[in-house]
Amino acid sequence: MTRENRGRRWPRRARRWLGPGGRFPPTREGWWFLVATVFIGLGAVNAGLNLLFALWGMMLFLIVASGVLSELVLRGLDVRRAPPPMVHAKTPFLMGIALTNRKRRLPSFSVEVEDLIDGRPIEKRCYFLKLPAGRTQETAYRHTIARRGRHHLSGLRLATKFPFGLVQKSRDVARAAEVIVYPAIVPVSPAVLRGLPVPHGGSRQKWRSRDGDFFGLRDFRPGDDPRDIHWRTTARRGMPFVRESEDDEGSEATVVLDNAAGAAAEAFEAAVSQAASYALDLLGRGFRVSLVLRGATLAADTGPAQATRILRALALVEPAAASAPLESRAPDHATIRVRPGLPPELLRTRTPHRLTARRLA
């Protein structure tokens, strides 16, 4: 190997040793230690005293040892996130951080982990005092995001001041992730929900009809549709029984958000939060909830999956042109309309009534 090629290998080895994205600025105490090292060195050269040279050498050794040991601490570490299932704007959440030491024998000490947004730390740290070789430890940091929408996390930063606190060695790890922040949840108005067909805090009411889920059996009465006869029970009992089903009439609700462009940004965000809050409240009451926006509609459904779909749609909603269609509500559904700058209103609802099995004319 020529001397030129050998000379080129040293910078590559140094970069590999320092690690990708590695940096090691002195701490405040480290700067004072460096200044003292310089003065001790100048005094040793001027005076020619062996004691000062020995002291200067020990101080230089501590600086070199800090860089080498801190690099050993950060080597072989693997970090990953464990994001929460839901993140709402203006609401604290816990972001899980898992750190794994893949070294065979050497433990890692005093490691800090920070999340990065566009390469900048968010000033929330997770601290690991000691991580044995081959082990994984988990912790979390508390954070609050002020606005809804997509938020991109570019990576994670590992840092340590081990062993003497003179330098802070850090290394960036590329772990890109996207977090969908849902709208902030605000209190709903009891006056708006007072006209709903379901009592406050109660479950969905069941009414009998021919359509819907199974409700029960009863004796056959004149005028009942023969197609509703439950033949197995009829054969067992020796008398005709008809099948009745639940009617979900009055159990569906629609939240309409008028996201037309032109409203003030603060009023628009407040309207989005109100729409999300009313939708979650209706789902909690047992309603099948649909969402209507300008140019988009989310079909009615129930359960946590529907809550996630509605929250995701509202997290990403943007002002639309006033010419975009805003689909009208179904005439027999409870509909809550939310407009920026105006209080929410319950447009119309129909009180559910009891229906018997369909009778023949």
C-alpha cells in the first residue's frame, strides 16, 4: 500500500470512529477545564517544572479519555420510538423511547435521548443511567403539540457527558416518523345536545321494526307478514311465532363542518375542535355518526374505528373553496352544524317511535 493511500485511510477511520453526525462540544465545566489546561501548559513551558508538566499531562489525558469513553458509550446503541395511539393538540402525551445496547460486554452509562424535528431537538429528554450489554430499557417523555395536522420527526439524538462531564458527545440517528395530531377536544354545549333522541349518558334506544338486528320473538297476530314467521320456533311450540328486529331510526347523527375558505385561522381551528368534540360525544352516546365536509363525506358508523376515521379527517382538513359542495344531511337524522365564528346548532331531529313488524295491507 502506497503512502498516499495510507494517508487517505486515516480520515476515513477517524470519521468512522467519531460516528455519523458525531459532535463533542465542551460543557461549561469543560471550557473552564480547557482554559486551566492552557494556563498550566504555559506555566510548565515557562517555568520548566516537572510537576507542572506532569499535571498538564494528566489534564490532557482526562480530555482525551473523555472523548474516547463517551464514544464507547454511544457505540452499539439502537433507539426506537413507541408513539401513543392518539395525540390531540394542546393535550400532553407520552412518547415512548426504547434504547437497546447491542454491545457484547460493555455497558453504556448516562445516555440522554432527544427527539428531533427538522434536525432540531424538542428539548424533551429521556435519561438512561445505566444500560447493561445486550439489554433494552424503555421510558417516555411528556410533550404537548400546539397545532393539529401532520408533524414529521426527522430523527433521534443520543448524547452523553460520561465520564467526567467535560464534553458532551452526541450522535444523530435517522429515524423518520410521521405523527398525526388530532384536533383539540373542547367541552360540548348541553343546550345543543338537549334535543337528541337519546337520553344523556344513556345507551342507544332500541325500537322494533322488520329491518335491523334481531330483537325477539312474539306470537303471530292477524295482519303480520308471513315472511316474518320463525319456523323453527313455530314447529317446536306448535303455534306461529314472528321475528322482530331492532330499528335504528333516530340513532344516526351527522356532524357538518362548513370548512369554506375565508374564515380567520383561529375561528377555523376552533370550529374543527368543536366538530371533533361533538362527534366523539355522539359516538360515546351510541350514535352512528357521519361527517360532512365541503367536497368530502365520511359514511356513518360506530365504534373506536369510526372515531379514529373522523379524528384523522378533521386533523387533515383544510379550508376549501366556497364553491365546493356541502352535502345536505338526511332529513331523519340529528344533524349538528358547525361554522367558524358561530356557535354550533342542532338543525333538526326526529324523535324515535315504536314500530311493530310490518303488516300487510
